[in-house]
Amino acid sequence: MNLPLPTSEAEVLPVSPITRTVVVWFLAATVVMCGLGLLIHRGVQHLLDEADQIAKTHEFIALVNDTMSHVKDVQSAQRGYLLTGEREYLEPYHVALPVILRNLDRLREKAGGDPVLLDMLAKWRTLIDDRVIVARNILETFREDGAEAAVAELRLGQGRAKMAEVRAMAAEIEAAQSNRLAEGIATTAASTRITFLISVGGFIICLGILGGVFWVVRRETLRRTQTEEVLQQSHQELEDSLADLRRLTTETAVVTTMADFLQTCQSPKEAYAIIGRNIPRLLPGVSGSIGIISNSRNLVEIVYSWGDDTTFSGDFHPDDCWGLRRGRLHNVSDTEGCEPLCGHLLTVPQGYLCLPMVAHGETLGVLSITSTRSGGLTDEEQKAARTIAEQASLALANLRLQEALRVQSIRDPLTGLFNRRYLEASLERELIRARRQDQSVAVVMIDIDHFKQFNDTHGHEGGDALLSNFGKLLSQTVRGEDIPCRYGGEEFCLILPGANENVAVQRAETIREALKKMTVRYRQKPLGPVTLSAGVAVFPEHSEFGDAILQAADMALYRAKKLGRDQVIVAGTEDVKPVAASVSPPAPNDLENVLLAVMGPNGNACCHHEELTATTAE
């Protein structure tokens, strides 16, 4: 179609409806983009505010835990001073008091104007003050009236009751903050989704407006210039852009789904399978493998491969891979070029890349991908490979961190044995299983003889060496289903599922003899022979309850100590029944007699087990 031209330079072309439409659409696109930018800015600002609030909540919870830890230090210092009478045990007491006050003041500042939180903090502070007053009163009683009076006052249970109230209020405060943290995270997630939807919606609207403008302009150009080729070329460009957009959208959806599943994986094997199933969707037509560096750092183990697995070798040394050696992407687009080839190649492909998988500054493994096309992998494929490596690295690093945290929560760091918390939970679990299967469960309480003297002679490092070696001895001596634990200090405990009294005694005697033969070396010097005493109690002969069985084994251990040490004693009926008769009055200056009066003539605890464990062990 030919358009009329002006007949003279004085003529002015009128503004066509198409031009007005273009201007209107351009203004509409400008308004939409400005509004979209404002909404995104507000959404990002809201996300930043929520992130700041979440960080403050984490800091508040950490401060509450730190305060609670120092309150426990006050209780521990009081107990240590009562048991030993040595003033050095009061040092944590004097150190903890000002820290507690300072933390409480900081918590009040961080609470801001929240009346509910301020009220909870005020109640908690009152409870902490009451607990400190009780501790101070007991210490004053110890100084003025002696250990017997202090123990009698301690048996009243005021300190334990106050400590329970302090713990309960701390748990209430932490629960309130955790709820606030969960609400903040939920709000942040909702804000993120809204911002994403606004962005996508605005992008689609703008794309629609711009597409309309482009179509109008191209149609007007076609009318004016009669150039069909230009229209076809522009149309092809638009199709290519839409295809790229579809591909990018598909890749984004796949990566998002893969990341979501990776975050919920519970083992590396699950993560490998998820990564392997999604790689062909992101990189169709390629082959490759995932290699993980072993703990010894001298071997890369192939944990997953897909496609043609004949290009790369199996396990190999990290130095055989140029990507791992250089710590960055090693891309070979032309195997006939100057780039060096990795030593773990079995056959030479058209092109390949090796991409180190790095998270938190640590190299975890390598992602190796080959291409059968000349020229190697495209830029888009390399970007996709980087995305896969990043997601896989973060997922594997998180899994390692979760496993490390789980081990730390149930293991004693010095001996490598299970800790007391795991012991209590495991004992209850084994008792339930034993009741259901009509089996027995034996508990052996073990205490290293004269450990304090050993510690004083060889120092704390020598004592730690002894405890560490004894922990290894226990791990090597027990069965796979047995549960060796460090109960506290130099006291250890064994849970023997399915073992009767005879089996438990034989096991304890084996450990006792093995310790006598064991030579502990520290700084290339032997530290001398060591013996142990042990007490044995069995479910259901001695009791059907976990606390009572532990107490019976502990009382048997105490009798083994009193009878000369270096022996194994089985709990009797007197170890599981409370005895309150015929208690001889103790000598004023004899701490052992004071403890004997508290525990009874047969070693039965008349007060809480956890307050006497450290003393009965010695």
C-alpha cells in the first residue's frame, strides 16, 4: 500500500491514529514500569526490614541462652563449693553475677516497647534474683554453720524449685521469640512470593505493551516501506526472544524445584539422585558425573554419573583434574587446542568442562560434563552447569553441617562416647523395648579410681589423656548394640540391652582387667597403672524405672568404692529402697561422714541423685 506524500514543504502531515496509539502505549508502559519499580522497591525494603528483625530475634534468643548458662554457672559454683569447700569453685559464681545483670539489661533494651516481653523479662529477672539469693543464703550457711547445715538447707529444694522456675520462664521467653521468628520468616516468605508475582505480572504487562507497540510500529513501517523482509526478520527475532524466555522460565522452574528438594534431603545419596535426575532436563544431550572428595582429601569418588559414562574414569586423585587443581572452571571447547586435558579422561570427547563444587570456602567435589558437539558446551549450558554446581554444593555442605551438629549434640568431645543426654533418652527407649520383648537391660556405672589424685599428679592434660584413652577402650570392648556413655567427670555408664546380671558382671570385669593392663602415655611418658570400680544394676530385677536403675547402679558403685575400689559390685535390694533409719551423726569436720549421713548407712541416696554423683564417685 502506497502512502500519499506531501505536495509541498509547507504542508504538515497530521498526527495519525497509529502515532497517538504508540504514544499512549508508551506512556502506559512507562507508568506500569514506574509503578512496578516502586512496588519492587517497597517489597525489597520490607524484606530487608524483616531480615533485620529476624537477626535481632536470633541475637535476643542467643542472649537469653547465654544468661541461662551463667545462671547454671551460679548453681554449679554453689554445688562445687559445698562439695569441696574450696573457694576457687566460687570464681564462676562471682564472674556470672555481673554478666547476668548486664545481659538482663541488654535484653530489656532489645525488648523495646513490647509490654508483654518486658513483663516476662521482669518476672524472669525476679526469679533469677530469687535463685541467686537462695544460693547466697546456702553459701552463708556453709560458712557460718558448716557443711551439714548447708546440705540440710540444700535438701529443702528451694534452689531446685527456683531454678525450675527460671528455666520455665526462659523457655517461655525463648518460645515467644521463636514464635516471633517463625512469624517473621513466614512474613518474609509471603513478601518474597508477592514481590515475585508482582515482578512477573509487571514484566508480562510491560512485555505485552511493548509487544503491542512493536507490532503497531512494524505494521506502520510495512505500510510505508513495503518491506516484507524487515517484518519477517523482526517477527523471527521476537520468536527467538520468546523461545529464550520459555527456555529460561523452564530452567528457572527446574532449578527452583531441584533446590527445594535438595533442602529437604536427609542424606547425600538422596541429593545425588535428585541432582542426577534434573541435570538431563537442564542440559539435554550431555553426559557427565559427580565426584566427591573423600575425607582424606586424596581421592575423588564418583557418586553419580549419567549418559555415556565411558569418558571419565572411576575414582581418581584430585590432582588429576585441572578444575580441582586450579580451583575454578576448566572448560575445554577444542580438545585439539592448547588447553591441557585432565588425567581422569578415559576417552577424548569433542569438548568438556570440570567445575569445582565449592561451599563455605571448602571444595567438596567436581562436576564433570562432556559434549558430543563440536565447539564444546554453549554459554547457556555453562551457566546451567554453574547453577547446578552451586545448588549441589550448598545442599551437600548443609547435609555435612547437619550431620556434624547431630553428632555434637549426642557425643562427648573428649572421649567420643555418647553424652548423658543421649544416655537418658536411650535408657528409656531400651526399657520400653525390653518390656515389649520381655528381655533384660543391664546398666553398669564405672568410676576411675583415684582420678583426682591422678589429675593432681599429671595435670589436667594427663587426666584428659586418660579419659580419652579409656573412652577408646570402652568403644573397642562393648558390643555394637551396647551404649557407652560418659556420665560426668571420670564417671562412665554402659547400657547393655538384653544382658542379664552375669553377662553384665563379666563385661564389667573384662573392662576392669583391660584398664589395668592399659598403658596411658602422655608426652611420650607412661602415666602409670589405673583401676576402676563398677556398680551393676539390671532391669527388671532391681527396678522397672530408668532413674531407679541408674541410682541402684550408682549406689553399688559407691559400695565398691567403700570396699576398697578395683572391683565390680552388683546392686542389692538395699540399693533401690529408700532407707531413713539409723543414721549416725557426722563429725563436724569430716565431709565424708557428712555425705554418709546424707546418703544413709547402706549408700541409699536421701537427696537427689544428680547432687551426689560427683561426690559418690570419689
